[in-house]
Amino acid sequence: MTVTADVRDTVVALRREVCALHEQLTRYGLVVWTAGNVSARVPGHDLLVIKPSGVSYDDLTPDNMVVCDLRGRVVEGDHAPSSDTEAQAYVYRELPEVGGVVHTHSTYATAWAARGEPVPCVLTMGADEFGGEIPVGPFAIIGDDSIGRGIVDTLRGSRSPAVLMRNHGVFSIGPTARAAVKAAVMCEDVARTVHISRQLGVPLTIDPADVDSLFDRYQHVYGQQKDPR
Ligand SMILES: [Zn+2]
């Protein structure tokens, strides 16, 4: 497979977008060293754009992003793709509505993942963004489909765009790469606040009917309707 002329402009734009979105991971303190990445689907093609493996965030450029097929094989790029490419490719193969995937080991969310405990829905922002608890996925070793399968199996049964993979970290999805980054940022924020609340006492639950109405309002009414989230 190659990047054909009809998709050239889209790939160039996505290289820029995916590169720029990595700045949000460092801005919000979600990553250290090179651990964490953003990818985007190339709409209408079995391709994705992802961070190169082991390149520091300061050295990322649109040109060193890597284009892969949905089996994780490099189609265009001088670098090896992120070691999470296979997992993310699996997500794009199985969930056609997903346009972006993000992976981080952000501290508070990963602390919940280390305990294998979902983050309960005790904040309106949790209801807004996740529509309930932030679920935990299975323990999975890197190197085959098991991480991708764990992400897909967990998120298929959930309204949450983020999953805490047990003993590992966060994978988030969205209709766009930007939406997936937002979900990763919100996941860490909710995990941090609920963690702190737990230190102080027992967080109060939100009635499931209120969770439903908050989620529905936020997903369909909130914000500038012309702006894609
Ligand atoms: Zn990881």
C-alpha cells in the first residue's frame, strides 16, 4: 500500500495536526520522556498517522510522523512508528467511527489502572465526558493484538471514550484525534480530583438518571455547535 495522490493533501494536513496535538500531552503533564502518543485515521483510507517511536516531544515535526496501514505496517516515513501502533491499528479496524486514538501513562489515571479500579462517576465533568465510570480494561502484554482487543472489548460496552488498561495506562478514542486528546486530558483531571476526594472521605454518588441527562446535554447541546469537538 502507498499514499496515493488523492489522499496526499489529507495526509500532509494530518501530519501537521497529529504533530501539533502532541504539544497538548506535554502542556497538560500527561507524559514523560517519550511515553505517550497520538494517532489519527486517514478518513476513507485504511491508513493512520502516528508519532515515531522513541523521538522526544521537542523533536517531533510533521515530517517525522509515520503513516501506517491498519495492520501497523509502515507506508510512509523514515522512522519506526510508535510501539503502540498495532494496538491503535486494531482499534481503527474494529471501530470505524473512531478517528483518533491517544495513549498516555498520566499519573493519576494510571494509579487507578494499577489498582484495577474504575474511576467512579462522582463529578458532573465525569458524567459529561464519560457518561459513567471510566472503565478498566484487562492486563495485556505489548506485542500482539491483546492490548487492542482489550481496548475495543471494554469501550464497546461503555459510553466512556477512555479506558484504563490494567497496570498500564490510558487509551482514549474520539471521532477526531483532537477529541481523543481532550478525553485523555479530562480522564486525568477526573482521576486526579476523585483520587483527592477519596483521601478526604467518601465521594457522593450521582443519581444514574442525572448522569444520563448530564451526558446527553454535554454531548448534544453544550458548546459552540459549529465547532467540532
Ligand atoms: Zn504504554
